[in-house]
Amino acid sequence: MSHLMNTYARLPVAFTHGKGAWLTAEDGQQYLDALAGIAVNGLGHAHPKLTAALAEQLGRLVHTSNIYRIREQEALADRICALTGLDEVFFANSGSEANEGALKLVRLYGHRHGNPEAQTIVMEHAWHGRTLATLAATGSEKARKGFEPLPSGFIRVPYNDLAAIEKVAADDRRVQAVWLEALQGEGGIRIADADYLRALRRLCDEKGWLLMVDEVQCGIGRTGRWFGYEWAGIRPDVITLAKGLGSGVPIGAVVAGGPASGTFGPGNHGTTFGGGPLACRAGLETLRIIEEENLLASAAAMGRRIRDGFAAALQGVRGVVAIRGEGLMIGIELDRPCGDLVRQALASRLLINVTQDRVIRLLPPLVIDAGEADEIVARLAPLVRAFVGAPEQRAA
Ligand SMILES: *Cc1c(COP(=O)(O)O)cnc(C)c1O
């Protein structure tokens, strides 16, 4: 019997090493990775430049604590602020932890601005994490069930529904922030309309609310831009980052600008591990390599190629409701629960995920090439066709 707490229904495979978009299992079999450790391994596995940089850092300095200056942390904050146009960064160790920091920031901001009951508007189907406050903000009843009492301070509205927020704005004077993902990941690869995001930006400006965007999954190049909100041409007041930022070395970040900057002072927030030299070096190298290897353009192109590939391979197939996404954040929604496809794909040596019961989720590494992109379609499309009972597609 395993001594691990039973928190995951794990697939029966363990990997020993990887290279790029490929993972090798204990039995020597190679798997094509279309999940990238859930949007973490943007550079793929064992990227040589990252490996060399981390090895150098490991041999020099791993941890000193935030009692001292940390040059790698300062450099990464500079880089993130240059990319976002925001002003300051707090480093944490995960997405949930970054989001907790952002929520604390909203509350402190509210207290400072005569709104001690500061409420945050959050979205249906949102995913913000599994700590108590981020769980309270998360839109999954399944994830929340059994963990009450949860922290209060949240007002939930439907995603992409401006009227719902305007109604809250008219009725509730305690609102201090609107919080959403630019593209919902766990929520089923749903995309916020650009008009909706722009209208939210205007509403937040008008009301003195903070616009906060959780970029933990859709940030760091995944959608073909550095950040998912860029597709709408807006600048949020607060964003949170994690998954892809450290290429697998744990790191999270709260990034604040405009009215949100300067909220935290000494004693308001902190962390022992957060922003350590190793994690920040991983972040710095990740951003540098994405730029050097032109991975934003590549993610956009490969994502289009994969979506077009599925659109052709699944054309007219009843049971396929939608193929959607931006860049390498791709969802294929079926008309029925399809969790079984994960095991079927595994048997075809392809790593995928299913979210919201009915949405196949693909989050390949940003480094995949055209051949690998085509291979994802070639391995998965026949499984989907068979799953929904469509005839096999004849070779053209
Ligand atoms: C994964 C995720 C989180 C939680 O991150 P953890 O590192 O698992 O705590 C938060 N928000 C979004 C959008 C995510 O996808």
C-alpha cells in the first residue's frame, strides 16, 4: 500500500526522464506530452539552456531568505514589470499562494480606502486554487464541498456577463475588485470576450475597483502572447502568475500596478521560500528562452495548426460540440463525459487531460514543432471519433 494521501486518482505510469515534448516511462516507452505538467513545462522537458543555468545556480546559491536582498528576485521583478507595464512584484511558491497574496492585497486596499468589507466579484467556473480563500473564490462546488466554513468576501457572477456585474455594481457598495481568468483553464477553456474585458476595465476605473486577472494558467506565453489579457489590449491592476513561470521550479507572483501599487508595506505579507535565488533564476531563464527562441509566435502558430487539424479531422462529427482556445491552450468540448479518453490516449502514448467532465484539454509545451503538433492530432482525433461513435476517417 502507498503511504501517500489519497488525493489523486493517478494514472498507472511513472516517467524517468524527458526531452522536449517527449517523456520516457519506466518501461522505456515514449509518450508525447500534450499537457506539459498542466501548463508548467512551457520549455518542454530538460531544456538544455535551462538545465545548464539551474545547475550553475544550484552549485552557487539556492536560498538565503527575504531578510536579505536577492539579486535574482530583483532582476525577475524588473523583467516582469517590463513585460506587463505594472510596477511591483511579490514572489510566492504556487498559484494558490500568489492568489492568496492578491486577495490580501484587495482587502488591505479596501481598508485603506474606507471599505473594510471589501468584496471581490468572482466568476462561475473560475479556478483560483485550493487554499481556503482561493477555494472560496473558485467556482467549483465539487472542489468546495465539505470544506466549509470558507472565508467570505466573494460575490459570484456568470463569466462573460457584463450586465451581471453592472447589477452588482448598482446594488452593493462594498465591492472592491473584479477577479477573473482571461481564459478559464480548469473551467473548460472558456475565453473572456475582448469587449467584455475592455468594459470591465472601464467599469473598474469608474468605480475605483481593482481589476485582477489570474494568469496562472494562461500567462507566460501559453496563448501566443505573454499574458492572456493582452488579447483585449487592456492593462489590469493586479495579475497573478505561477505555472509556466519557473518551468517546474515552484514559483508564484503577485504583480501590482497603478492604484494597487504600494499597498503592501513591511509586515503586511511575507514568505520564507518565496522569491529564492533558484526559483527566480528559473523564472529569468524561462522568460529569456521564450524570447530567444521566439516561442510566443510559435505557440500562436502551433496552436492554430492543432485547432485547424482537429477541425479537419473532426469535421461534421456529431458529439463534438466545439473546438476552441488561443495558442497552446486548447479545448475540445464533447456532448458527453469523456474522462475515459485520458486512459485511451495514454494507451496511444499521448498525455492529455479532461476538465469539466466533457472538455478535452490540451496544454502542450511551447516548444512543440509542426511534426509534434500534427502527431497530437493524429493520435487523438481517431480516439475521439471512436469515442462518439463516428466512423473512421478515410485517408485523403
Ligand atoms: C492551477 C491554477 C491555480 C492554482 O495554482 P497552484 O499552483 O496549483 O496552487 C490558480 N489559478 C489558475 C487559473 C490555475 O490554473
